[in-house]
Amino acid sequence: MTTATANFAALLEGFFTCRLMKQRQASPHTIASYRDTFRLLLRFAQKRLGTRPSDLTFEQVEAPLITAFLHELEDKRGISARSRNLRLSAIRSFFQYAAFETPDRAAQIQRVLAIPGKRCTRKQVCHLTRAEVDALLAAPDLSTWSGRRDHALLLLAVQTGLRLSELTGLCRDDVKLDGGAHVHVIRKGRKERCTPLAKQTRTVLQDWLRRDLAPEIAVVFPSARGGRLSADGVQYLVAKHVATASKTCASLARKRVTPHVLRHTTAVELLQAGTGRSVIALWLGHESVETTQIYLDADLTLKEQVLAKSTPHRGRSGRYRPDDQLMTFLNAL
């Protein structure tokens, strides 16, 4: 172990600056998620060991401490198994980095890496129907500047399936409206992606950029002050317009609609249109085609189409006859 990496603080700083930022070029969202995990872990360690985070040694951060930290997250903070696994994933990533920097601590590192993730139920993704999308797009007040901005943002989100960070970070130069209209974004993993625009989306964006957006503003969807919209800001405007749309489309009130649900909606609509999984993965910027499997699970319409093409079994109804009382007793044991 070198002097530069003789303590936990130096290793952790190197993990963020060298591994995440320089080598992996992780997205701001990933860095923020990992940062939050270690802030929680350091506070827990200080409370449990009585050691300030900057004085913590690597030897003190052992598997039992991390296991106790994960248990507290579940028991006292009430996080789900999925969230617990995300915290563990961040810790594992750090210890994989530490394995190269501190090979003499291999046994301790292996014990931490051996902490298992928890199995969790995979819920079906929430998405909107065409009627719900139409009600949502009709909700913004087009007589106001903010209403026209929100309408353009919602339409672009539903048609392209852009991630929240891609929507808020979209700049004028990223939108191409002349011949082969498309938007250009840098997706997760610092990889570029171009997504074509439908005719209606192109028209709405063209009107918004030319008539409503001041020339000096770089981002496509700015806040009222001209800066970049925050993630919370987008969530607020989505919730506001969902509440309005629920008055004419009651089914929206029963769904928890987030900006990511609009991305799911894009995927399901592409699937229902007969688009292959590989094309949907390319459209959404998924690393693996397997990620698109969740939309097949959620698409009831597709399953109903398969059912309609299949040959039904010949069942017959009969009169109910109760079992013998003694057999019922034995069966219940």
C-alpha cells in the first residue's frame, strides 16, 4: 500500500476523480448516486465507530460494517431491496478499484465483494395509453410561454423516449430541423445517439425555437430565468399537467406518472407498432437488447393479440360437488 493510498479517504477520492471521472467518464447522475451512497456510509461509520470520515482507515471498512449499514438502510430508512442493491453496487465498484490500489488487502476486499444482493420482485413498467397521452399533451395552456414550452417538451419526450437528463441538457445545436429532422444527444456511457423526429414534433419544435425561445438562450427547454430546467422542475411540470389531464382522462389519476414513464410509453408504442426489440434498444440507447424485455412483459395488448391467434382449449362447465368431509379435513392438513 503506497503512502498516497494509506487511508480510506485518499482511496475514495481517487475512486471518484480517477476511476469514475477520468477513466470511466461517468455521467453526473452516476457520480451523484455513488456520492450519496458513500455519504450515507460515512455517516453510519462515524456513528458506529466514533471515527471522523477523514480519519477512517481502510481496514475499518470491513464486510460486517457494510452489512450492518445495508441492514439499517432497510430497517430504519425503509428502502426497497432494489435500492439496497444499488447502494451495494456502488460500494462494490469502489472495492473493485481498491483491489488494484491495495492488493495487500485482498482478503478484506473479497469478503466485501462476496456480500450478496437481494432478490427483488420486478414490477411491470408503467406506461400511458394513446388516450392518456393525448389528454396529457392537451393539458398545457398554449396561450402562455410556459405552456408552449411544456407542450413541446412533453411531445418530444413521448415521441423520442429521451431520458430526463437528455431532455434538460438538450441545446439548440442538438436539434436539426432541416431535411432528416432529428435530435442529437450524448447518452449514458458518453455515446452519441440520433433520434428522428416525427412531422408533428418537428413542427412544434420549429415554432418553439423560432418564435418563443430567445436567441441568446442555449438550452431548448429553459426555466423562467433562462437557465437549464432541473430534474425536479420537469417532475413538477409533468405532475401539474397530469393533474389537469386527469379531469378529462380519469385513468391518469390512478397512475404515478414520472418523466421516465414517458420514455416507457415510447417503447411500448414502438413495440405495438411491430418494431423489433433490437431497433427499440437502438432507439432508446440501451446497451443490451435484453433491457427491452421489460416492455414485452408490460404490453398486454401484444399478449391479447397472441391469444386471439391461438386455438382455445375445449373446456366445459360442470356442477360443483363438494368433497367428502373427511377428505376435506385431510386435504387441509
